[in-house]
Amino acid sequence: MAIRIGGFLLLFSAFFAFSVAISFSPADEYLVDCGSVVDSTVDNRRFIGDDSPSNVILFSSEGSIITLQSENPAPNLLPQIYKTARVFTRQAKYEFNVADKGTLMVRLHFHRFNSSRIDFSDAQFHVTVNGYVVLSNFSGHDDDDDDDSPASSGPRVREFLIWVDVGKVVIRFVPSKDSNFAFVNAIEVISAPKDLIADVATSVSNDGTEQFSGLVRQALEVVYRVNVGGKKVTPFNDTLWRTWVPDETFLKVADASQKVYFSGRIKYRLGGATREVGPDNVYNTARVVKSNSGSVSRVNMTWELPVSSGYKYLIRLHFCDIASMSIGMLYFNIYINGNLAYQDLDISDATNYVLASPYYIDFVVDDESSASSSSSSSSSGLISVSVGPSSKSVEHAVDAILNGIEIMKMNNTMGSLDGFVSTEMILNRCPNRRNLSLFMSMVAFMCILLSVYIVIQRRKAKDGFGWLRLSDNAPEDNNSKTADRVGSEFAVKL
């Protein structure tokens, strides 16, 4: 019995040590439940209430600060962080100190719940992070929502990757107009792993491919995380607390592909993709194209994902050969927007000839190649991703595979991820700052007028005012009353 218990404890200790070893511990991690006086737990993570008396104040505002609590919320349907909010009627900011420079993950949570104190339809505001415009004229819900009512608008999470080398992250909320307000339900600021964003990628255009450098210092917004061939991955099952959605919505041609699942161990290699780059639940599912009747298939798998035009996009494709029977059998081509991005990819060579070992490739496309000529709106485009057989594909083998897709928007020349507007432009036309400037100008003008008036009055007093001197030839008057009267008439102050 003692041996069994000892063996169990040894097994448990080994499992615990392994779990700790694979877990990610960020250098900086701030989880804030905005407008709450108590802490909240979401996916085994503790969000600290920023309205708690014992908590350090992280925010400051130039005007009114309102804390809201959802009225009659549906029990157990939403996490606690979406049942409170902090509302700003003037410009406000949160500041977070960071220990080390690098890429920071910033997630902003929004939920327009029912409240009798404010009307969430009046919410419209800008958000900046360390000088980058991440949201412009944002209302707290998606722009394509037909129903604007709070009851129909579920939680929204907007995620950004920001390079920080100044020792702090500053998040500003600026109402668009005097009649508008800003709000936020929860904030996450987390140090990203050093290998999450590489500095070099492959730029793809109609003219071919070339190297793109300087990626790590770009501001990025996560637009899509797609688990190809698999189910939704929740933050609870991701070491970086990300969400990955199924690919059916984006898959253009489903007949040519097959879903595959893998129950074995994903073999992460030193120097290769880590669990922070992609979790097990992404790499152990995939879609593949297989040879048909002994011949190599000539069909590509294609996914189409709508995006906003006017930006460059980082496209990360995840691969893990969980379908081949042996190494050296899988070769395929990659196409981005119909352009050949990678020819004859040998996944075995890329993973040092290890099956079930993850690998990823980063591509960059610009707005010209991402814009769709068939799009009905000039403000939206389309990114297409295709994988298919190459000239090196072999019979009776897998002809192409894809496990995951990530698409991230890159900041434009104005330092913005949401429109052709800069932080300086937003702050200069901020309604609260404009009113303050007008008030200060009026005060300065009144002070100038008052100064001019005082100077004029002093000059008048110096040049034309004073006591008149009695004439030496004034007649004497023995009558004391008359003398007093005359003296009083001549000795006057004009």
C-alpha cells in the first residue's frame, strides 16, 4: 500500500513539475476588472477590481468617472468582468509599469449591458496605446451589428500587440464629442513571449516575394485566429489565453479537404514553434488534401477572410504533419491572394525530419494585394489563403496540410490601426481639451483687458489728477466760516 501511495505521489509530482515547466509566466501581467470593488475569476485567472479601496489607483481622468453595475444580469451566463464597467465623460488614462521592454499583449473587454443611469448608444470614443491609435470612434460593439441595443450586443474583446521600450503602457480613452462617453469593462496587459513575433517575414505581392524586416516594432491588431479542422479553442485551453475559432465559416471549398485528428503527443522542438506560438489543440487538428485513386490531387484548399483595406497584414500559417505515415512524403505550395508565396514546402525538412512537430511561416501583404475587386464596399477587402499539391507531391500520400491561420493588422503611416488619424489629431480636437483651451483663452483675454485698463487709469492719475495749490494772492477773509468754505472749494481732489 505504501509503495502504491509513493508511486502515485511520484507520478503526481512529475506531472505537476511537467505542468509548471510548460506553463508560461509573463514578466508583467495586469488583469483589471474595471469599475468593480471586488476581484473576479475568469478561466482560473484573477482580475483585480480597480475600484477597491485597497487597490493601487491605475487610472486618472480629467473629468467625471462613473462606475456602473449591470442591472438584473442573467446569472452565470457571462463572467463577472462583464457585469461592471468604468465610464469616462472626459479624457482618461490607465498606466501600467512594465519591467522589461518588448512586445506587450493588450486586451480590452467591452460589454454594453442594460443600465438606467446611462444610454450605451451614446458611447463613442477613441483609444490609444503608447501613441498608437487602436480604436477610433468606437461604440463598444461591432460596426456590422444591425441591432444597436445593449441587450443584443454581447462582449467584445479587442487584442493588440504593442512594442514597449519606455517602461510603461499608457492606455487613453477619449470621448469623440462632448455628448459622448468612453467605457471599458476589463483590461489585460501581459508581457508576450520573446519568440511570439519574429522581426522578419516574407512579403507577398503580384510582383513576387521579398524579405520584410522590422515587424517586431509594428503595432498589431489580432483580426483572426482560426483553428483549421478543429473546434473552438477557449482561453482556458491556451497558454496565452487566446481564442481560436473553427474554420468552416471561411473555407471556400470543403469537398476537396478532409479533417484529421491526432491523439498523440505534439513534439515541440528547441528553436521551433512553442505552445505560446500555438497550443496543442491547434496543432493536433488539421485539414488535408490527399491523393485520389492513386493520383496526385490537383485541388487546392482555400480560405477567404474579410479585412479592412488600407493596411498591411501579417499572415501566420501553422503547420504540423499529423497525417503522413512517414517523413519526406509531404510537399505542397502556399498561395496568398492567388500569388505563389512558397513553392514546394518540404515540411519534413522544416521540422528536422520529425513528424507531429509544429512549424509556422509569416507572410506580409499590403492593402493593394488584400483589396478585393469584387467587394461591394471600398472600405473592405479580402485575404485568401490556399494550400495545394506541388510538382514534388507524390502518389498515395498527403498532398497539402494546414492546421491554423492567424491574421493581424499592422499600423499605417499615421501610427493607427483604425483609420487615417493620429494620436496628436485626436488629442488636439478632443472636446474636453478644446473647451479647456477656449476657457483659458477667455481668461487670458480678460486679464489683458484688465491690465490695459489699470495702466490707463494710472496714467490719468499721474497726468491730470492731484491736489490744487492755493494762490498766494488769495484775499483774506476775517470770517472764519467763509475762509473754511473757500479753502474747502480749492482744496479738492478731482
